[in-house]
Amino acid sequence: MRWTGFLWVVVVALSWAWAQPGPPDLAGSWAASRIQVLLERRVVDTDPDGLFRPESTLTRARFVRWLVTARGLPAVRPDRPSYPDVQVSSPEAAFVEAAARYGLLPEESRFRPHEPLRRAEAVDWVVRALGYTWEASWLAVRTNAEPSSAPLLLAARTEPPLLEEPWGAPQRDRFITRAEAASLLWAYLRAVEEGVRLRYEQELAPGVSVVVEKRGALRTLPIWRVQVGAFANPDNARRLADRMRSAGFVAFVDEVDGLYKVRVGSFATRQEAGELAQRLKVEGLPTWVLSTVRDLERLSVPQWVAALRVDPRRFEVRPVLARDRVPGRERTSDMAKRAGAVAATNGGFFAPDGDPLGGLVIDGEWVSEPTPGRSCLGLGDEVALVDALDWYGEVLTPAGALRLSGLNRRRRAGEVILFTPRYGGTTPADPSGVEVVVVGGIVREVRSGGSSPIPSDGSVLSAGGSAAAALEVLRPGDPLRVALSLRPASGDPRWQNIRHVVCGGPRLASGGVARPSHEGFPEGFRDRRHPRTAAGVAADGSLLLVVVDGRWPEHSLGMTLSELARELVSLGAVDAVNLDGGGSTTLVVGGAVLNRPSDEGGERPVSDALVVLPRGLSIPPSRPAGRWAGTGTRPWPPPPGP
């Protein structure tokens, strides 16, 4: 952390203080140098007689004026003040109103401007100005502290601390002195200008730990908007945006995670955006208030990062399928609870209906095929691998071999798709093509069209176009086998022993070097800041599961893939891969969501999750399991038993 710039300011200010006579009553005060810095920067002021009175108390209104000045907020002269007991004509009214509108003050019916300020109130307001309110509440929950003490707890835990000596163990209800208030604001400015960090580490169980770190604070002011709709069809979004413009609003259509979101307005404060949201809600529109910042890509902080570190000798990391079927969606926290997991993150990419996009293999059972050339995470007994994967699937019949096109998804023209019991009760409705029902490696039925029942102990092959002719010649009783194999780009033979595969991409690091690959992902996905989830393998074999929050400017900006790659390497990853992110990014610890998902509705249902389990623990299914099982990279299905 760099202190040179701030220390230079202190030295200059002290030189000025020696050269210029300051308030005479600062001599001997423990906070004299800090007060002098703030006087020079015109953050604080003296009484009319030129004295500062460092050991005197401070009114609530005067501290708000100091805090608003330190934060750089514009004073707001209200027509109707937020607090009825603040006179519009008073010198502090514009500062109190600014603090209220910009979220520096809690919602209360009265402000009590002339009452002396208590320590706990001062710390709470400074934590709000720093943008660490969510972190304070989070820290209180993680440490079993009283919610009311959350700001004080955080202020003592930041690096460097906001609470400087001689505060010691703060007496929360004691009135704050002017010296203490100035010291608190001095520490606030140091945090904003030179950097601040909040770090929390916990061993969840022997062999698995979590480290959470919040770095930096937002120095610019956010812009507040109101979201009034989200659509899969861009035409629907454009129509609503045109309707809003016709009504006199400034409207935008932003594409976020494959959805087209209509957003209205550009407000300086959350309060103004909230007032518009209420008006639009009355008109029947769904509304969410959200924030953004200008020049997002030029900013670097704040960032909120959490990392799980798992010892593969004691704990297993494995994927869990949402609702145990394809397609399907389920919250990561619900999958973690069902699995009895110590911790969990979201997994790979998926379509809006929950169909996994990319390879997914669970206990050797293929659920979906990899996207050729994209990087995946492979998990086996005490080993984790990262590689770009291709795959090969072949249908072996008495009439010859047929190339398999995919698993458990809708068939496109000319494709051959294998449907397993993971897909559900029947194959998709399709009037064309041929489908073959297979049980125990033997053809049971040959059907025209789709909607074939999928046996719980078998599968269905579905073919269209010219491939259909190769299946329609089959007869009940014919043998039929499917061979599936993974083909890692590196040729690493250890992939033959991998039991689980979750695919994402692109690769972030190789051999301890942060070097994100492209793998066909668009520039906006790679080079813009988003919430992220990633997995890495350390030199000692430990597995890292990393989550980065984003799209909450005061909480966390999110990362580009290059930033994410450097983060993984700094945590000790030798190899690393990006997983699904954006609104999907979720970290669950002890049954509770630990991070701050970016979706308007909170935690997003996803298609699969990575759960951390003690070795040997089985996962109860969300529905009755059939007798069907695949065998990963070896021929499928296995020969019938004796």
C-alpha cells in the first residue's frame, strides 16, 4: 500500500503549521498534526474566535458539514428539507440535506442538528461515506457481533484502521470530541486517497478456509438510474424504451448477461431515483433502483474478492446439477444445502432455460458435451486439472458407426443427440427424425419423431437428416453402444482418471503466468468489468474457488479477465480457468450467501454449482434416481452384469 503521497501532504501541512500560526489551543493535542492538515485543506474550521477547542464536543450538524466537505459532495439547498427540525435558512442546512440525499445518514424522522454527536454515530456516518456499510453488516454477521456495533467493528478492522489511538476500545455512546472527529476524518481521507483494505479469514473446517478482502473506496460519485424492464427479445426492450422517451424520460437499453434491460434517468442521488421508481411503480412497471459510474474501466477500486482454499486430501469439490435434470435452474445456496456442503460457488455457463453451455460430467456421467477448444476444470481423486477440451462421441451399431453430435439438448438439423435420464421424462417434441430407445445396450424400440419416453435405466438416441437413415434400419434386440471420450489439448493422460468436469473459459493462467486466452469470447466479455467466478490449482494441489463481486460501484466494480487472472496468480494459482460470472456469481459458506450477487432480484438460479464436501459424503438427489449411469471417458453404457 502506498503512503508516500499522503505523508507528503502531512509533511507539507506540518511545514505550513510551523511557518503559519495555527489555532493556539492545538499545542499539546494528540491530534494536532491531523487537525492542521484538515484546516489547511479546509475540511474543518475553527470557532469565530480562532480557537479549535479539540477536547470540546461537536454538534451533529457541524460534523456533517465537515464530512460532506471531506467527501466532496455538492451542498444541496432544499425547497423541502429531509428533516423538519433543520431550518432551511441555517448555515448547515445545505450540508445536512446533501448528506441525507447521498446516503451518508440513516433514515430517521428527525436530525437533531444542535445535539452533540456520539462516537458511534460519527463512525457510522464515516463508514457510509467510505462505501463500507454493506461490509460492516456482513462483518458483524460473520463475527456474531451486535448489528449496532457493526460500523465500530469495521472501523477498527480496516488496514490502516479508521479508529486511531487513543480511541482504544471505543465507548460508543460517549460524545465525540473535536479532536476525535478530526482524527476520524483524517483517517477517512487517508483511506480514500491512499488505499484501505478490510480482510477477513476463517477456517471453515480442517482443510478448507475462506479469505475475504475488500480493497479501496470509490472516489467518484455514482449515477443512479431506475430499471423498468428486462427482456430476452431486444425489440421488446426497444419498444419500452421508446415508450419511456415519449413520456419525457431519458431511457437506455443495456445488454447485461444476455438480457436487454431498460433503464431510465440519470440522477445524482439514490433519493431522486427512488422517487421516480415510486411514480413508475404506481403506473404498473416493475422498478429497481441501481447505480453505475462514468468511466468504469478507468477505475480500479473498490474490489471485493473472496477465495476458498480446499485441501483435496480432506475435501472433495464436485459439481451438482440443478434439480438433478437438464434443463433446470436452482439457486447455488439451495444446491449447497441439498448436498450438505461446507461451501459452494456457481459453476459453468448455461442457457436461459438452464441447459448447460459446455461440458458437464458428474461422477463419470456425461450430462452435456464440451464446447471444442474451451477451457474446463477437471476434478478427480485428490487432483484438479485445467485444460482446453475437445471430445468425441460415437454410436456403434450392427450397421456401422455414427458420429454423436451432443447430449441432452435439442437436436439441430442433421445431428445425432443422446438423451439420458438427466433430461427428464421424454425427449423434445419434434415431428421429424428417428429415435431409438436403448436399455442395457440393447435396442428396445425404434420410433418416428420425438417425445419418446426416456427409460430410467437407459437412453434415447435422436437423429435427423441423413443420420436418421442409419438409425431407422435398427430393430428391437439389436446391440447398440455409445463411446464417449475427452480430448485435452495438452494430451495430459491424467484426464483419463478425472471424475468430474465443469467447463467455462477462457483459461486465465498457465504455469503460474497470468495470460488469459481468447477462446472465442467477445471483447466486451473479456475487457469490461463484471462479477466473476473462477477456479485455480495451486502448486501444492490445493483448489482455489474465487468470487469477485461487481456492478455495485460503492461495493465492488468487478474485474476484467486480465485483472482476474492476476488475482488468481497472486493467490497462488498455477493454472486457472474462468467460470460463469455476472449475475450468476455466488459464494455460499455455511448455508448462507457470502457475497453480494448483482442481479436485481438477488441470488440467480443457475444450472449447476461446485460444492465442497468432506470426502466420502454422498449427495441426496432432488428427485428419485434411476439405475442409469455413464462411465465418463470409457465406452457407455457398460456391459450388462452377469
